[in-house]
Amino acid sequence: MKIERLMHAGIPILMNRGWQEISRSLDRLALAAGPDHGLRLFEHLAPQPLIEGPGQEQAAAEALAAFRNSCSQRFFAGITHPQTTALLEAHAPDICAKVIEMGDAICERRF
């Protein structure tokens, strides 16, 4: 926020900005500490295994397969449908190019 806007902002806006900064600082602190450094503020948000112990990967693969098999019954045809790509390329080639460009930027960590 620019200093000029800050000078004319009301108390609620300043309080909101303050809480945003505190939240951002805590997020960064938790990320910087990492899982092995004793700071576990956001441990509950870490990815949890589907099943503990042996067979965990097999159980995860089976759950994903079951989800993919049942998607077509519960959801509309979407990104996994074979014709989706062809329809998008035919009706919105500019958008397709932009989506690919944005995806490449994300993969290269350019935001």
C-alpha cells in the first residue's frame, strides 16, 4: 500500500492490513522453520497419508483409481473427456495458447 493511500485509510483498513501482515509473517516463519525445526504451528495443514504403514502407496493408488472411475457418474464431462481438448482448440485457440503459456510460467516459477 502506498504511503499516500495509507495516510487517508481508515482504522478498519489499517487493522485489516496489520492482520494480513501478521498472518503473512507467521506463514513465512512456519515455512522457514520446516518440519524438523520444532515449529509446528501449521502441522495440521500438512498432507497426511491415506493409510499409515506398509501398503500405503497401494491404498492411495486404489483410492485414486476409484475416484477416477466414479467421476464420470457424479460430475459433468470435463477436462478428462477425450473431446475437451479438441473442442477448446477449435473454439478458443487464443485461450488455449494463453493457458499453456501460463502453465509453463508456473512450472518455471515465474509469477
